[in-house]
Amino acid sequence: MMFVSSAVGQQPISGGNAGSRERDRPDSASLDFRRIYVPADRVDQWPRDEGVRYRPVPKGEFERLVELLQSTPASARGAVAPRVAKATYTAKLEGDLLAGHAVLDISRGHIQAASPAEQDPGSLVPLSPCNLALSNFRWQGDAPKRPIVGLHASGRQCVLVNRDGALELDWALRGQRDAAGVLSFQAEVPAAGATTLHLDLPKRLVPRCVGGAMAGSQPLEGGLVRWQLELGAGSRFSLMLATADAPSAARPPLLRQSVVYELTPRALEITAQLTLDVFDEPVRQLEIRLDPGVRLLAARQDEAAILWSQSAEETNGASRVTLDLPAPVAGTGRVVRLRCVAPTTLASRWRLPSLAVQGVFWQEGKATLLVPKPLVVQQLFLENCRQTDLESLSAPQNGDSLSLQYFVPEAAVELVADFAREPLQVATAATIELGEDRITGQVAAECRLEEGQLFHLQAAVPPAWTIDAVEASPPDMLRDWAVESTAPRKRTLEIRLARALGGNTPLRLVISGHRLSGAVGDAHSPAELSMVDFGAASTGKQFMSLSAVGAYELSLARANELRVLDARQLDPLAARLFSQPPRGLAFHLDDLAMRMRVSLARQPARYTTAVRMEVLATPGPTWETYTFACAPQNARIDRVLIQFAGAPSTPKSPEEHDASEFTWTLGDEGSEPLTARRLEEADGAENASRGETWEILLRRPRGSRFEIRARRVVGGIGETGELPL
């Protein structure tokens, strides 16, 4: 839940210490407001009056503003807002520049007298919007004082006043000349109850004003004429200066242009409003130049649809549109609306397309750039224009609204826009197997984006690693993937999604790869064994599992502070990422783990053996048959040592029994003998004096259960002696 506050009036404070302090001020009053709790996730259900917009304010800031309001003197709270009652501007023409001074009569209205304990902090009088160059502010009087002039938080220029008076200042405005040499000025002055303009011009020039009335003229010394123009309460006017003997030509229509650009991932939607002031011949057609890529979809004059024709220019792909207006346009404030579309460019610098109306006198222009989420403007480049405001989009939309003011028709706006880089959370579990020749890896990543949308994921790939496969769950989320070299020894895994990642719905990726292992005994850090690195996006937990394959085991160094995982008691996230309990060493991949070093060490082969002995006694010789069933435990076996306990036997000679030594065979490969030799003490055999030790070489290494059989003749019936077991 959250609350919105609504001011409902003013009433005296009563009760408590604060009230006792306020009673010392007879005119004390406090803003009364109420807190309305509303569902934070259902903006459309908030109570609101038509035209009301909510702005988010941190609770601490809200309380600070209320306290600031309570501390404002009561006299100031009850005062009428100060204003410019009358403004008088005087100027001379210097080349193409109007320069002069102005007097602004400021009235604070009816203000209650402040008590002696109260000091009036003053009030702000806005001087914006204004396109004049203002300077040298001073209060009129015998000893002029410098007023406080500055920029408000909204970007508007203001002056701080605490009394009635006349504010003097200097001003200047540069004009533009058309092909006929007519000098024109588009002026916007601070709002005033009444505005008068005195122009000192050479006799050869005659002013024409749109937005004001000519009140008369009088000659001055030096061949000048002072013209008086009454502008009333208006703040905008157009002034044209032409020679008195110039032929009277039809004045072109005045144009005020307002364009709204709505940026979406698929297209740029353009809505233009053209406001025309036509003083002479009615306008029946409008010709508009469209930048390359802009396509006109609809045009309307008031409520009537406009027919148009479009032709392409041969130079740069721009086009010209001719609008056949359904009714001739005459008078002021006539509106034509256009709806267009153009391609959107993301992640690189590009220029907003423009619409240029031909055959008119451009008076002013403004633009609004709407950037709904998940898009954001990362960079903005302005030429001959300025940004005047930045607001949040009205509910239910989320995003930004940028307001721009154009100084000339050719103003340019360039920007870099892209999808919002919302914090991407990536939790990973890497399963790494170290072997004699290569290291294989598999990284399971759970990607989650709480706000915005994302169609593209990136991860750095170290030079030693090769990515073999990328799989996604759900499978239809993955469009394709590739490993691209962006710089020498710098590679990036680019993963493109078929559907946007967002809405707090996780995406599971499984990335497989391999690399060479180096020599046995070479030490590796966890960073070297990490196959991919999601960089700043890796804000989730990171795990790693290490194991050795083949006849090797892991050798660890600097692993005292390692946070080891219990494979039998994994937390839910680790259990999801590993999918199966990790074998080998599993641990948290954090800063402490990065200090560890791991290498491969050869381990002795281990296996289990079951021995079965058979003795066949006959009237002649006695036959001994031994069966050794071997089951390797950790590695493949290519050599077996077998020791018979007891005193060494003395086999009979072949002449006596036709047998001398053991005959060694594999149980599953017939009777073909194996390579075997009896080891003596000189060969390093242990306890050779107390028994027999045999070395058996297998024809190929064995990793699964196998049997070795040994058979020989040791004597006949009636002979005494011990059988070697």
C-alpha cells in the first residue's frame, strides 16, 4: 500500500506544544491535508479529479515540505501572488539586432503586514518563458539595488521580490532576414498585465506587428522615428521590418509547429499540429517536406480528412507531400494535424526526423519526446534548441516525457535510445570436470529481470574456453547464439531471445564447453575455470563444483576459507541450478574462493578382488586353478600384481608332469595366455622370500569387472607339503 496526500484547506493549529507556539502568532494558520491509502500496484483505481496528475514524492521529502510550509509567515501564505502589472520595452535596431532596456512594474497585491517577529522572505516572480537575452537587472531608485535573479528547480528564470517596485533590465533579440531582405523577429516576453514596445527605427523602415496593435509614431533627432506598439496582455508577437518604399506583398502565413514523437521498439510515431495565422490570401494547399523514412498516414483539418499526394525527392530519399485542404484557411489559429510513422533506431546515435512546411513564416516550434518503458534515452544532442522540461508519463504508462523548444526551423535533435538496462539478476552453478587432456564444463544460469524487458544477453568467454552448446528452458525462448570476437583475446557469448525476458519470470540457460587442461600438476584458479562471466549482471548467487576424472584426484591449496556446500543439504536455489547433487567439491564462488588453487594429482589405482581356488587331485598330478575377480574403483587397470603366501613352491619339471609354471588367461577371452612374469627381490617385489609375486599385463586397460585365471601342477597324491594360497 501507499498513500497520497490531498490539501483540503487551512485551519488554526490547536493542542500540543506546537499549538502553544503558534498561538503566539495571531494570524498563524496551517495547511490541513489528509492521507488516503491506495493500492500501489493499481494506479487506475486511485481517486483523482479530471486533469490531476500524481507525482511520486519520498515520504521524508513530503514531510520536509509540509514543515517548510508551516514555517512560512502567515502574511506570506495569505498574500496574492506577485505579478508584473505593466511592462515597457524600448529598443533600437543595431544591424539585425534589437537592443534596449525594459521597465517591469511589479505589484505584490494585497499583503497583510508581517508582525515584528516575522521577516518577509519574499516571493518569486517568473520571467520565463522568454526568448529575449536579459541582463543587468536593477531596482529603479536613487540608489539602485541588485535583485536576486536565478533559475528555479523547474528551469524557469525568476526574480525574488519582497516589495512593490520597478525592475529595470537590458534586453536584446536577434532577427532573421528572408530572401526579400525583410527582417523578422519572433519574440516572447515575460507575462504582464499590459505590455508596450517603443521602437526607434530609421525613417526608411516601417514595422509590421502580428500579436499587437500600432499605437502611433513620432519623429526623433538623427533621422529616427519612434514607433509605439501596444501588445496588451499577450507575451508573444511577431515583428517584421521592411523599407517604406518596398512594394506591398502578401504576407506569408505564420506557423506555430508542435510535434510529438512517441518512441517504441517497433516504430517512431509522429503527431504534428500545425497552427496557421493567415492574414492575406486564404491558403488552399500546403506543401510539406518529410525527412527520409517518414511516411504520412493521416491528415485532418479540424474534423475533416485531407487528401494528399506524395512524391519522392531524387537527392537523399526525402519526400514532398501536397495537402489539398478541404476548405480555404484564413484567419488566426487554424489547425492542421498530421499523423506519421518512421523507423526506430536503437543503441546508436540517430536524428529525429523533421517535417518542414514550405511557403510559411516559421514563428515558433516545440517538440515532445515520449519514451515509454522499457526504452530509455541514454544520450541527447541538441542543436538550435533546448530542453525545457522532463516529466513522467501519465498513468497507466511508465516512462519519460521530454519537452523541447526550437529556436529555428532547422533545429536538430539527435539521441541514443535503447532498452532500459534494468538490474539483471543471474545466479549460476558451474560443474567443472578436470581430466588429463581436457577440462569440461557446464554452467546452469537462472536469469531474472524484475522490471523492463530484455531480448539480448551477453557473457564474456575467456580465450581458453570453447562454447559447445547453449540450451534454454523454456526452449522457445532461445532464438540463436554465437561467440563473437570484439577485440584481441576478448570474446563475447551473444544470446538472442525470441521472446522478451521480463515480468520476473526466470529463464534457465545451460551452457556447455571445454578447454585444454595443461600439464598434470598445473594449478588453476576458480576464475580460470569459469567458462562464462555475465559481468555486472551476476548479482545473484554463484556456485561451483569441481571433480577429477580418470586416475586423478584434486589437490587444493589456499582453500582454508572456502565455503563448502553439503551436497545432501542444498538450499532451493543451488538444488535448482545443479539439478543433480554435485559430486566432488562444491562451494560458493565468492571472493574467498578466488584465492584457492586446484590441480590434478595422479592417484593409485584402487580395486576390489575376490579369489576362488580349485584343487583337482588325481592319481597323477595335482592341478591348482585360481580365479581372481577384479572390480576397478577409480581408474582403468592395465597391470595387476598377485602374491601367493607361504613358502615358494618348486614346480615339477615338464618331464615329470608336463607343466612348470602358472598359465595365465582372462576369463572372457578364451585360453590365450596373458603376459606374466614372476618377480624376484631384485625386481623390487616385497616379501618375495615368503611367497610368490606375479606381474600380469593386460592386453588393454580395464575399467569394469574382469577375471584372471591361473593354473599349474604342483605335485601328485601321496606327496606332502603345503599348498600355496
